[in-house]
Amino acid sequence: MQTIQLSVLPEEAVNNNFLKQEIAQELNFIDFEFKILKRSIDARRKPFKIKLKI
């Protein structure tokens, strides 16, 4: 099991297909399942980002 962090826009954070594509690109995996371990909001500047620990 690997843990990675992604920083995405709010619209992207709710799209599981988008997240799966990003994870596959990051880790070079083809068939896998993932679980979001932590979700936080980075609102220090616009546009807001959602930080995900997967």
C-alpha cells in the first residue's frame, strides 16, 4: 500500500474517475482501488485547492 498526496480543484476532488486517472499517472498503475485517507482545504489563495491524502 502506497500513500500519495494530490492537490486538486474542488470539482476534480469529487470526480472519482479523474482521481483514478491522476493516481494511475502518478504511480504508473493500471488496475487498482484507492481510498481517501484525509481531505483538507487550502484556501490561502484563489483558486481554492483540495489536498487529498490517498
